[in-house]
Amino acid sequence: MMIRRSDPMAEQRVSRWYFGGVASCGAACCTHPLDLIKVHLQTQQEVKLRMTGMAMHVVRSEGVLALYSGLSASLCRQMSYSLMRFAIYETVRDMLTSRNQGPMPFYQKVLLGAFGGLTGGFIGTPADMVNVRMQNDVKLPPALRRNYAHALDGLIRVWREEGVRKLFSGASMASSRGAMVTVGQLSCYDQAKQLVLGTGVMTDNVLTHFLASLIAGGCATFLCQPMDVVKTRLMNSKGEYRGVIHCLRDTSHLGPLAFYKGLVPAGIRLIPHTVLTFIFLEQLRKHFGICHRVT
């Protein structure tokens, strides 16, 4: 938010609808190796390697650049999933805030975040599935690798070789996870930022954005981890699961903690991603946002 004191009426800057997707892409470029390691940990049938061991295994086996395997699919996912959920949430929030002359109640933020996340999660499912496959490819024996050249190649090959329905494999879990992570990120970020600013101790600056996004990242990690594990297993499967219920039942046989497999790397990846996304988003809003005059 930027206010020009010289104007008789203050100017408030609001996000353009695509800023969320752009900010998420910037964050994804920084955190992609952590996301790749998280996928590798979640697709282990038995816990054999921890985070550091998995990272070293990937680097020793395929080289440092293997940590960025599937980056094109990750960016494609951000420009579908994240762009859609941010566009819905921020556009509706700004409209209601302007109409009500004040911030939305938290329950409305939660409902709006859930709706935006459901929609974005469904639309982003094809890119998400290709992203998971490309990241997991380096772990497979050469004979079993899919070897997608890039995200578009992966999408086209899945469509041709496995059909359109396979592109939306795990869509229910991806949508549910999208709802939970959007509530954790966007709704909790807005509320945390509102509470921090309400104390009067801090102003609307980078430190406030960092603190609020740190809280939001923790909430999002805890809320979405069980769904993230099931979604990853479904998308990476080669027909061994008949559906979501079958995958849930099979995962539950490994014990309740199996749903939180990779929680630490998920947090190490999602919290920095959340922090970077909102810092980038706030800077985009501050310098390139749409000016609205407010009294």
C-alpha cells in the first residue's frame, strides 16, 4: 500500500489480477529444489532417506541441475493454479472491502480462500501432475523414466498416451489441498497482517509482510500436508490405486504418521515459498498496482 501525503485524497494501490501468479513464479524459482526433494520423500514406500540424504542422493546420481528437474512444469502450475486462486481471492476481497469500507470478517476470508483454492486446484491439476512426474523421474531407473522434455511435452504426451481423464488424475485431492493451502496462505496472511498492523507497533512494510507470511506458511503446511501426501501418491501412480479412498486406505496401513511424511521438508519448502510469494506480491502491488483514491 502506498499513500502520497501531498494529495488531498490518499491513493491506495491494489493488486492487478495476475500479480499472484507472477509472484508465485518468482518464489517457485527460488524454492524448486526443496519442492523436488519433498516429492521424492513422499513417494518413498518406506522411509529410507531423510531430507539431506535425499538431496545428496539426487546430486550424486544426476548432478546439481537435477534439483531443478521439472521447473517448467512448476512454473506452468503456478501460472494456472496460483494465478487463478490469487485472482479470485484478491479481486473479490478488494471489491467487498471497498463496498463495506472495511476489512472482511475472518470467516468470509476462509470461505473465499477455500473457493479460490478449489477452483485453482482443479484448473492446475494437469500441470501439477506433470510437475510431480518430472520431479520424480530422476529417481526412477532409466527404463522406467517418462523423459518429458518440458511441461508442454508432458501435457501433450499424457493426453495422447493416457487420455484426457488421466490429466485430471487426483483432481479431487488437488482441489481439496488447494482449498486448504489457500485458506492457510491467503486468508491467514490477510488476518495476520491485519492483527499485526492493528497493534500500532509495526507499519505496512517488508518486516510486517515477512512476519505475516511466516505465520501463514506455518498454517498452510499443517493444514495441507495429509492431502499433499495422498495427492502426490495418486499423481505418481501407474494404476495401482483405484481412487482416492483406495489410496487413503493404502497410506493408512503405513500408520497415521504416514500422512505427515515429509512434513519438515514440506514446511521448509512451503514456508519460504509463502514468504517470498507475499513479499514479491506486496512489492508488485506497491510499485505497479492499480491506484484507487480513498478519503
